[in-house]
Amino acid sequence: MTLASWMDESQTFSPDAKMAKHTPFFEPIINTFNDGGYNPSVSYHYNPNVASYHYGVRHPMKPFRLMLTDHLVSGYKLHEQMDLYETRRATKEELLSFHSADYIDFLKRITPENSAKFANDLKKFNIGDDCPVFDGIYDYCQYYAGASLDASRKLISGMSDIAINWSGGLHHAKKDEPSGFCYVNDIVMAILNLLRVHPRVLYIDIDLHHGDGVQEAFYLTDRVMTVSFHKYDGAFFPGTGNYEEVGVGKGKHFALNVPLQDGIDDESYIRLFKSIMEPVITKFRPTAIIQQCGADSLGGDRLGVFNLNIRAHGECVKFIKSFGIPMLCVGGGGYTPRNVSRLWCYETSVMTNVELNSKLPETPYKSWFEPDYSLHPKLGDRFENKNSKKYLEDLRIQLLENLRYLNQAPSVQMQEIPPDIQNITDDDEAKIVERLKRESKIDKYRDEERYYINKKDESRRGELLD
Ligand SMILES: [Zn+2]
């Protein structure tokens, strides 16, 4: 066999008689490339360990939804469309870039066995039903934060245009306490990392809940604009996120909140989203975007009150992607694991410009997707839509009014990084740039290594089939 014929899959992988009798594993993938020709280089950041942690039997947050997602992604062969990185744990120093030392020390020390000894700390750090102590809690935090930090580094070095970390997006965590199932705030840490080289970072949050932890961290700065779409009535968790919250001081008008009522449907959500985000992006001119893709805004979510379908949620992500700005995509909420995994798999296909067949591929967990085995089950009819046309129109006018103050995007000098966010000197800056350069050299080396390893694996597969 010549090399050329070995490279031609149709000649190498002769159809196996047994396989041919069964339904093929994968429907054909059609590349659409219909985003004005934007064909980003996408990286996928995941460590399987993160899916094995357990908040408790009755707790709605189920990290194994990440494993389901990963199986769908590889079942559809989307991993072939991306650079894959098994992520490392965030270091303590990285966690301290946002969190206080005594809180991180507490997370490191606390276990279900010794928690009785920490009664005062449990109270001080707001540990309870929402944020329980579980086995490996600190490792879990390190894994999901490390993945967001790795992903942000790929954007900084220019090796990825879009970097995906579905295990991240834990937007409620505060500097010195956990909140709403979130212990450390990977988004804030990733933004701080991006700010080292990016003058302006836009944060977009389409979780069901207000992205309060991220908003609070950057409430005083004009270098990070936070925009959150969420259910709001003053009582719904976390209780913040009315349109009147716009930022303070230098940060005034650099926070935007879109309070919504129960039952919002695909059409009104998408229309509102696009009509707000288009002027935000053209006026603020972000050089990097973080898109939080919380899946609890889907219809049928265990904790949800909206009526969104998977395509509508994905349409928002597709719209942001169409601006061609470097983007970090993270997960977030989402408490019906089968729909969380469907959504994030679909959104992975959106990033990689791949059209998926609605029929789900064979995976070891196919039974989770009974009875329809579809990527797009109908989700959007559980709640009455309490968002009247008038409510949405008044809201839109109010929000566009807030945006009038954004006519001049701040052209920020790196030296102007607010000291409350990051105390960084010119020397530090130079060191960081140096380190990033070294890191991208290492990355390049690793890429080459991976390429050779993959090639070796392919030849093994070929040998077996021959
Ligand atoms: Zn949420």
C-alpha cells in the first residue's frame, strides 16, 4: 500500500460487515461556513476529572452533565474539528488573583469529615444547602478554574479564536464566599487574565440567573462591560439584576441588565438579544468576549422558568460569534443534564461551523435521551409568557437609552488597570508578556507532539483494520 492510498480513508477503512448491518454511528456532518466566511480556530478545554465530583444526592448541580456533554461532542465527532486540551488545575496563586486568602485556605482545608470543627467558618463563608461541603471541593474548583484560565491563555496567545470550557461559567462566586452552587469565579479570573493584554473585555451572560459575581467584580471599571439577560422580580435568586444597575464611578454605564419575566419565548428573546448586543458591541468595541452559556434558561430546566429551545439559545451564541472577536465560551447553570448536554454539544457545533443531524449519535449514555433521541426536543411550552410586547419594548428603549453613553469606547492605556482589580506595574507587565511568549512556544511544541501521537494512533487503527 502506498502512502497516498493509506491517507485515503475510503480505501483504508474497508466497511466492516458487522458494522454495516447496524445503524451507522454518525450521520454525515455538513460544513456550512455560513458566517460570512468566518472559520475560527476553536479549542476545547476539558478535564474528565471535573465531572466526577458530587454536590450531594438531592442537589440539582450535577457535574456529570459535563461527561454527558463530552460524549455527545465526541459522538458527533466534533472533537475532530477542534484543538483538544486536557486542562490542568488552577494554582493557589491564580485563585488568589480574585479570591481572598482566608477563603481559599478554608476551601483547601474543609472536608465533610472535619466540617464540624469549622462551625464558625461555615457560617462566615455562607456554606449551606446551595453551597455544601463535599469531597474534593477544592480540587473541583481548581479543575474548572484551571480550564477557563487555560482557555483564556489560548485566546491571548492567538492560538485560538474561540476557546470552550463547558465546566466553567460559575458566575455567582464572590471574592470571599461561595454563592448559588459556585465556589470560585473562573470567569472573573479569566477576565483578569485577558485584561493583561486586552484593553476591553465584554462579558455576556444568558444564564437564567443574574451574573452578579462577575458584575460586582468589575462594577467600577470601564474596561469590562457586563451584560446579563435573566429572570428578575427582586426575589428570584440572586435578587439583583434590575435595569437600574448600570455600574458606578468610572464603571457607570458599563454594566447592563436585562430583567425578564417567566416564560419568555424564542422569538422575543432572540429579537431583544440581537437588538441590544449589536449596539453594545459596535459601541464598546471589545477586543475579547466571554460568553456565559448557562443552560438553565432553556425550557424544561429543573430550576427554570423560561421557554427557550436549544436552537434559540444557540442563535444568541451564533450572533456573537458572527462579529469575529476572540471569544471564550463557558457553561454555567443547567439542571436537566440531558438538555444541558444537548445544548452545549449544539453550541460546540455552532462554534465549529458544523451542521449536526438531529438524530443523536450512539454513545454509552444514549438511554438518557429517551424517548426521542433527538438533539432538538421541543422544550418551549411549559410556562405562560409573562413578557408582554409592551414590557419588552419599554425595556428595550430603556436599555438603548443606557447605551447612549457608550458612544466613545474607552481607549485605555494598560497602565490604567484599576488598582482595585489588578495591581500591576510595567515590570510585571513585561514579565507577563515574556511568560506568554514562552508559553506559546511550549504550546507549539505540544501541538507538534500531539500531531505525531495522533498520526501514530491513526496508523495503528489502519493496521488493525488491514
Ligand atoms: Zn443559573
